Amino acid sequence: MKCYNHHDRDAFGICTVCGKGLCLECMTGKKDVITCKDKKCINIFNLRRILLIFLYIVIIIALFVFIFD
């Protein structure tokens, strides 16, 4: 697979948001997550992370209400 932005370079990773193949220059990563350097992909990834944390909080509150009701 070749890099989406540089067609002459091999891709070393795939963006977890848009699925584009990325070379080392085009990708950014934290821990095990690779994203494009595109602001749109970074913003979508951050929004997903915030929504997941919110979902965990809602589940924990629901469990407390169910248990202590």
C-alpha cells in the first residue's frame, strides 16, 4: 500500500478515522492509535474519545442508581 499523500512512498500505517494509508511523515500517533495530521481526523478522533468517556460515566451512574435504588 502506498501513502495517500505521497504516491511514491510506502505506507507504514493506516488512519483509524479515515482509513488512508500513511507514510511516516504523514501520520501522527499516540500510544497505539494512528491518525492523519489532518485536523479533521484529529478532531473526529478526539470527539470519539470524549464521547466514549461520557458513555462510561453514564453507565457507571446508571449502575449506581440501579444498585442503590
